[in-house]
Amino acid sequence: MEWSFCAAQMPTGPGEAIDFGCGGSNIGLLAAQKGFHVTAINIEPVQWAYVHPNLQFLKGDLFNVSLPKSHFDLIINCSTVEHVGLVGRYGVTENHIDGDLDSMSLLSELLKPNGIMIMTIPCGEDAVFSPFHRVYGEQRLPSLLKNFFLDLEEYWVKNDDNQWASCTRTIALSFKSLSFKPSSLQDIPFKNVYALGCFVLRKQ
């Protein structure tokens, strides 16, 4: 769901782009093929089955790498920010309770005026499922978005057949049903359930 949204909303370059927390995703490659020069950042090493002249990898923590401010036209934040500062997964070794909010502030500084961010995050009732991820609801979501204008938002929830279905923001942020209550137990798929928020954000 996340990758299809990012692909659908990917603008055409040229320009400078960051793939924040790229992992093994191919979204950075997609941006490179769309004409962007992409810097893919990840705490842990990655192994891709491809190379591209417009795609470079930078190993490190966003808070510790040196990147120019007001330089990037596009930031890809695909299922990444919810993990920042939660120790025990994806190479995170230091607890940072507001790592998600602080990283969003930093990313906004890296964007050019009117630059955009494509972001996907778990949504529902506000929760933190350490060490896995946060879930964003009525309380924390506004803080996450405070440095951005909202160009586009769409939300998805699981139906009773365990399929993603489009829904409203109101339903997503209060996501609870008889069959699926927000939870995160990675080894039990039916217990690893929350709504999904997909956004195109523009720097204020």
C-alpha cells in the first residue's frame, strides 16, 4: 500500500531528493528513474540488486549526517518516521522519545521552499508499540505535520476480510472494530493491525 502510494504521487525531476530510511525499498530507484538525484539514507547497510547513476547511499543517522539546508526538492518518508528513536529495531540504539517530531523538523529544514514530502505512517488511536513503531492519532499527528501544508491525504483500514479499504480521516484516526483493534505483534499478522495514513506534504 505504501509503495503504491509513493509511486502514484512521485513527481518528475530533475531535482534533489532524499529517501529517508530507505531500507531495501525500491522507491529511491523510482525517484532516480523519474529524474531526481537521490540520496538514500539508512542507519544500517543496504544491499540493492541494482545500481543507478542518480542513486547514492549514505549510511548514518539523520541527526548525525551533514546535509545542506533548503537544498532538496523531494523527501521520501515511506514508513520510516514512526520508528525514529525506538530502541531495538532497524539499528536504533539510543532512545529518543520525540525522535519522530525532531526528525520531521529537521527534514523540513532540508527542503527547498515549496519542496514536498511523500509520507506514509501507521494511524489510529495514539500508541507506541516499542520497539516496533508509533501509531498516530488525534493527539500526535498534528504535531508531526506542524511544519507542513497538507497537499493530499488518504487513509486505509483493514476490513473484516483483512483487506485494505479506503476510509475517511475520522475513521482512520479512531480505528477500532470488533475484528481489528490497533495492535502490533510482528509475528502474528492478525494482531499487527492499524490504519494507514498517506500524505503529500509541502514545506510551509
